Amino acid sequence: MRVLLHIELEGNRKIPLNYQYYVGAWLYTTLNRANSALADFLHQHGFQYNHKLYKLMTFGPLQIFPYKID
């Protein structure tokens, strides 16, 4: 599944460099609203394959243009 985010910043707000934490938290919160059992399973356990646990929540870097690092 793919999710496309369209983010507009109001005023002088900024996106932190460690935004991945916030995006992951938003994803789990959104999943929790839809299906709390699934969100809990994905967050606490994940899926097992060949005796390894995988949390299948990945995402790439945000493409923000134009940007400036303060």
C-alpha cells in the first residue's frame, strides 16, 4: 500500500530533521483509529519469517522543494 501525504506548513512552522519518527507515529495513530488490533500487532510484534521479526512499516525520504536547513 502507498500513502501520499500533501503537507502545507502554516506561518513560520518547520519540519524537523528527524521527521521520520513523527511520520511513523502518524501512521500508527491512523492505523489505530481504523483497526487498533492490527496497529498493536504491527507495533509490538510485526511478522515472523525464518525466525526473524519484521516490522513492515517503511517509508522513503520526504521530497520537499524548495527547502532550507536552519
